[in-house]
Amino acid sequence: MVTRSDHKGVLACGLSQGARLAGLQPGMRLSEARSIVPDLVNINEDPALYARYQAKLIKHLDRYSPWIAPDRVLMRDNLAGEDGFWLEMTGGSHLFGGEETLIRQVQRDLTKLGFSCKAGMADSAGAAWACARFHAGDGILSLPAHHDAARSFPIEGLRLSPDILATLHRLGIRHLHDVADLPRATLTTRLGPDVLQRLDQFYGRLPEHLNFHLPDQPWLIRQQYGEPLGDAANLEAAVTQMIAQLCTQLQRENKGLRRIILRCVRVDGHAHTVQITTSTACQSAPHIDRLLAEKMPGVDTGFGIEEVIIYAPWVEHVAFRQISLDATSTQQGNATALAELFDRIGHHLGPRDQLFRPGHHASHLPEKAAIGQPVGAAPSPARLPDIDLPKRPIRLIDPPEPVQILRRATNGAPAALRWRRMDLEITTITGPERICPEWWDHLDQTGFALHALTRDYFRIHDHTGRWLWLCRTLGRSQTDPEPDMSFAPSFKTGFAPPHRRYRAR
């Protein structure tokens, strides 16, 4: 159960299916709920998490309609753990095979995302809201053709406040036809203007202004064409013009884009999306056109492109560039040209092989000490100054590869080992260097039970002249095979458990 605290106390604002079956109701006090289910587990409401899930749903529903309005009243006052969205689908349902096919597709897609969904479609926003919750048919309500079905809806379909609903129930008004047949003047005098307003919005006699969701950033250009673009040349010309317009707006605000999304919507409803990312904030239209031109051949115009959308979701401020006659301007020009070169190279390598430069991370674990940072970011030293660290290898094998001990010296130290099917004779071995795990990443451990994550490292020199880093883990899981190696008790580490695993680094 999810709980919310207000002036009335701690109330239930979200219930699982098991809690509902146990008899709990939305809006119930936590003390009353615990009297019914003593071992009830309650979680405090997290508005930030709620907003993230809402943004995820809005981003997903954008494929059906660009006009999406969240039900803000339901989000604020609802205690049943529900939320709702309005989608403006006027003239767009045929792109998905009709209204019934569209409703089934929305329900199927949201179910795959892990959400339960009730969908309805009607001529007005209020009727669609009630249809999604109370219509027993296919979820489509057309007025006045389905006037009789609408009159049988419960009075809760008018989205009235709980106080007004309680008053209507005391008066015996429980369905929509009960209130629709009453004199309008009497309703306004006894219950106020809200009942008539919601009733007229339900039947479409009054307009309802929805607060449609718009991107937080204004860097979006949408162009619709009455005559679809049928070839790639016209599409490229249209995209070039829109990119120039977007870059002009960015330059006026002294901003530069880091990511741009191009979406081309065909007349059959299919949308092709192209996305590029730059290493630095860019406001150069020719450079963006060059990056997009390399991916434009993959756009299939089909029967024609009827809508083109340019959107920059990632925009940053651009540092002021002072124009002077000294060498500073030349250096700034070189930096810009170098950033554009990085963009072109990374564009060809693909998203999984982006360029990066090595950087140092403050960690004593070898696998976390070196990181890859973007080439456009401010460079950090490969090694922190004034810190004397033990010798580290220039190459770290990840994941570590197992080795097999073939022979030991008299003190128990390995004298020969097999690695990658090669027999190596050890001439020199130094160590160990004991590395413990980072305790702040294992705060859930009882006590300091990190013995199984502690490692010892040795530097060995073989007969071919190579230096290798040998890792010994101090713990072994039950699923690991029994190794055929061990340290004698006389080994100089002073800690000689019977079985240890070695890895070559």
C-alpha cells in the first residue's frame, strides 16, 4: 500500500491487487488498514518517481498523437493510485487501422511496459474519460448515436468532487440520466455550477481546455505539408531549411545543441527517426547538415512525407567567443574544427564505439581507476598528482583469466604456471598488494563481511621477460569449481587458507 500524509492523517493513495482483495479501500487511514491487515507493508508516496513514470508514458504515447494532456486533477486528488491521459486523435485514428484497432494497440503496448490500462474514445474529453472507466462495450462512445448507453453511466463519470458525489448519492441520484432529467435551475441552486458544467462538457455543449504536454525545451520545429514530399531531394531541402532556422534560434540565445532528433512521418503513419549526438555544443548549420546527410539515405519516403519534426532535446550554453586579431581566435577556430572532426569520426564509428580519452578516477580498485571520458569534455590528468600508487600494469585483462599453478617453490610461492595453454617459468615474484572492496558500496553488509571480495595482487616476471599481474581472491563462491592450487602455510603473506583462485591481469 502506498500512503500519503496530509492534514487528515496518513491515507492510502495506492493499493495492490492483494490489498484490494483483503478489503482495503482507497482513502482509508493507515491505522484502519492495519486493523484489517496487521502485516501490511506501506510505502510513502514519491512524487518524483511518479513524475518520472508519467514522463515515460508521455514519451511512449507520443507515437499515437503529438497532443497529450495529463489528467492533473486526477493526479492531485486521486487516492486510488490511478492516472489518466487525453490524446487528441481527431483525423488520426485511420493511420492505425481504425478506432478499435488503435484502442487495442494502446492497451497492448502499455501492458508490455508493465501498466494496466483502460482506454476509451468519444466525441468529447469528458465522455472519453467516462467511457474508459464505465463503458461495457468496445470502448468507443459516439454521441448522440450511443445516447442510451451514456445515460446509464454512473454519476462518477462526470468527474465531480467527493463532496458533491456524496450529496447526489444522498438524494438518490446515482446515474447520469438521473441528473440529466432534472431542471437545470434547480441543480445550480442546490449543488452549484459544477454539476451543469461537467454535464455540458460530457455532451460537448461546453468546450474543455486541456493543458497539453509540451516539451520543456522550446527547440522544436514541426512542418506539415499539404502535398507530401515524394523524393529524397525535396526532403533534404526541407530538412536543411529547418536546421538553419533552428541554428538561428540557438545563436540568438547563445546556445548549442548536443543532440538532435529528426522524425519523418509518412502518409501511411510510419515514422522514421534519425538521431545524432555532438561532442560539444554546436550551432553550425552546415556541420549538422553534413552529419544528417550521411543518414538521410536510410529514410524511406514511401508514398510521401507529410510531416517533418526537428527536435533538440539536449541544449547547452555556448561560451562567449571574443573576436580579436591575435592568435586566440585562431586557437578557438582550431578547437571548433577539431570538435567537428571528432563528431564525424564518432558518427562513422557508431554509438557503441564512440571516441574517448583516458582519465583518472579516484578509486583504489584497478578496474575503476581508469575511465573513458568524452573527447569534448575538459581533459583530466591520466594520473592524480602527489599520489604515490604502487606499480600498475599498462593493460588490464577484463574479465580476469584463470591460471593454473604447475609447480611451487620451497616456500610455497608459485614457480611455474599455465596461462592461455602456455607454460611460464616464474623468475621473480613480488607482493602481495592487498586491495579491499570499497565499503561505501557495500553498506548492506552486516558488520564488515567483505572478506570474500578482498584480493591480493602479485607482480611476476616470467622467463620470456614479460611482467604479469597475478590476482588471488580470498573467497570462493559455492558455485565455483574446486581449484587445483593452494598456498603452503609457510608462504610469506602470513595468510594461507587452503584454496585460492588466481587470475591473470
